[in-house]
Amino acid sequence: MVSDSELKQKKLSSGITDLDLILEDGYPNPGNVIVIGPSGMEKNALAYHFISAGNENAYIVCSSSTPGDIINRASNFGINLNKPNIYFIDAYSSSLGKSVDSTDKIKIVTGASALNDLSIALNEAMKANEGKKIRIIFDTLSTFVLYNPKESIKKFLSVVGGRLRSANATTIYLIDEGVHDRQLVSLLEQGMDGKYVISEAAGKLVLQIPEIDLPITIKLGPGGIAIV
């Protein structure tokens, strides 16, 4: 018989107390989770809550904003991403035409089309955290999808997603709603351990989780995501 403590070891907190209650302690660990939502900040804030929770080492793979911009945006919602255990894999800054070097906190990848370099950077993160839980978010996966052939993305997610799961990582992949056709989104969903969709209904934002029958009304304010 599996004890309560063993069950909790298979989850990582979402960083939102009320959501943890609904999800029975958080997101699957290890696991790959896809979050689909409109271009607003709600899905990003959902991921930022997760990445800032707990004491595990955490990695933000950024493809459309600099690490500094992400830290500043998160701070607007009371979420601190400027922590010693939070690192960045930066696939955006080099596209600005400036010479950028890697540091202890920021690993530079030469662009969103450099999937092999990204894979190497993630492998280094897994190796550095061998035997430990890891938190990872892709902010956003949509940019990598736009810059790479469909088959390359499919192979990348299959291989790297499997490695991350084997390395005891919980990874959240953000997808921009309306950017990709339905067939491609279905392809991206394959092999995922969870799917969360943020949408608008009757003038309110709702979070839909397939395992839960009723949509969850949410709002984004100075304190981040709240369930209402």
C-alpha cells in the first residue's frame, strides 16, 4: 500500500495553494505538462508560480524575452524569480544582435532554431541535478515550434521530454493559443502527462483540466494567479 508521504513525493507544488488542493498536491513529478492560453500573462504567471515554488533547482528556457524581462514581469505579480536556485537557458538574447556570454546563472543558446544546443544545455542541467527533482518551464515552446520543422520539434519533444522525465524533472511547456493549427497542437500534446487550457468564458478566464469536470475560474492580479 502506498503511503500519503509517497504519494506526495510524486507531485510538485504549483506554487498556488488553492490549485494544489484541486490537483491533489500539484503537478506530476516527474512529468511533462502543456499549458495552452491566449497571449496575455495568465499562462506565464501560472508557470512562474510553479518555477518559484520549492527549493529544487529550477530552469526557465526563454525564447521570446530576456531573463531580465521575465524577472521584471514576474515581479509585477508578486512572484520572485531572482532566486539563487533559479537559472535561465536563454535562446533569445543572442537574436538581438548583441554579443552575450554565458554565466553561472544564464546559459546562452544561439537561437530558437538551435535545438541541438538547447538539448545540450538541458542535458547539462540534468547532469548537474542528478538524483534530485528539477523544475523547468519553456517560455514559450511556441517560438521553438515556429522556428523549426514539425518533424524536428516532434523528435526533440520525444527525446528530450523522455530524458527530462527520467531525470525526475517536472517540465511545463507554454503554448500560445491561436498561433498553431489544431493538428500541430495535437502533435505537441502527444506524450504529455498533463494538459491545462486557459480560455475566456462569459467574460471570465477559466482554467480547464481534463481530469476535472468543471472549469476553474481564475484571475490575475498583483498577487499573481488566484482561483475565484
